Amino acid sequence: MYVRNFNILLRILMNYYYVCNFKTGIFVKILSMNIALIGYGRMGHEIETIAVKRGHVIKLIVDQDNTTDLNKNKLKEIDVAIEFSSPQAAYNNIIKCLEEKVPVVSGTTGWLENFDNVVDVCKKNNSSFIHSSNFSIGVNLLFKLNFEIAKHMDRYRDYNVSIDEIHHIKKLDAPSGTAITLANGIIECHSDYTGWCFENGEANGKIPIQSVRKGVVPGTHTVTWDSDIDKITLRHEAKNREGFALGAVVAAEFIYSKKGIFTMSDVMGF
């Protein structure tokens, strides 16, 4: 027991932590990072807890009441920024960090019409950037399975697909970014579908998405392939926000020493 506790203490004092490389299954050593948290709501608090547990330092916290703290002087000490703010603020937050060559992990949705501009600024400043509609390791496995099933379903036209998502009442966007990502994965490899629509919209050639807001549900997503003879269901149900926060910190550890534009498929080793 004493030896185990001493080894844990030694690892902290030596200022590094071990994380798993998903592609190889090998645990690798990383340095402790100075992290900027941009957005300090429920996700920001959860990310803070996970990051500290993994040996990192929260050096800067920026929220609605101190946006001016996101400046050149304070970003000098930052190794990576994790951004979970709002659709209105996300783009400017990301640009400010990238212009100071600070890598950015962004989980904010609703701003992606400016994604190409972010890519250009990232490349111009030789920095790194990753965005995902959902950083949960489980959800990214769901994305992969969804894509593979859709490829096979392209040969079986008796099945029609639909997507359902349920979230807490404080979630602002609908459908969720995760539901849209699932729909886009199907559209990419199934020739029957060209887009998505809300459940009560015109579904001809479109994937219907039903969005429900109730209670404090962290997030449930279901993809259903339905025919006259049977039904195939692919479902992910988050039990809390810890999985989302863990994935965001793992993504930050991944891009910390890299340059370029990445996705969670890169992080996961797909």
C-alpha cells in the first residue's frame, strides 16, 4: 500500500501522467498541461475536475463575466484551451486562441458556418484545433458503428432510418449536434438519403430527427432502422457529463504537441 501511494506521489511530483493511446493500446507519458477553460458552466466544472485528476493545471478560466481575460498576455502561459461556451461567443474565442498559437479543443455547437475560417486561421498560425459535437468516448464509438451499419444498410432498402435524441430542458439547440453528426454519417454512405429534417417535416429522402427536452437528461441518442418484419436499434445513453469531459481532456492531451486540424476519429485511432 505504501509503495503504491509513493509511486502515485512520485508521478505527480515528476509532473507527468500516463494516458492510453487508443490506436496502439499502449500507455504513454504526457507532460502536465496548463489549460484555459473557456466557458465555466456545468461542462466547464466537470472538465476542471477531470483535468486536475489527470495531473493538469487550470491556469485560466474565462466566462461571461470576464471575457477580457482572454487576451494575449494571459494566453502566454497556456498550453491548450478547452472551449465550451456559447454559439454566439465560440468563433471569436477560438480565433483569439489560435492567433496566439494556443491549440483549441471546442465542443460548442451552432457556429460551424465559420468552421472553414477557423481552419484557415489555425493553419496560418501553425497551431492545432479539434472540434466535435460530442467528445464522449462512447458516443464516438456510436458514430463509428452508425457509419458501418449505414454502409451495409445501403443494400437493404426495406429499412427506413430515424433518429431520436433526448436532452435536459436547458439545452439550447435542437436537434443536437450529435444527432446531426449521426445523420450526416448515414447520408455519407447511404444513397437513399440526401439530408435530415425534423420529425414533423417532409421526410422524402431525408432522415427524420425527433428532439425531446425534458428534466435533467444528459443525453440519449437512438438510431432506428425499421422494416415491416423487424427493427434494428443503435442507442447511446449518457449517465452523466463525466464521459463528455473525459473525452475533451483526452482530446486536449492528443493535440497538445501536434499541429493541424483533427477529429475525434484521430484521437480514437479509427
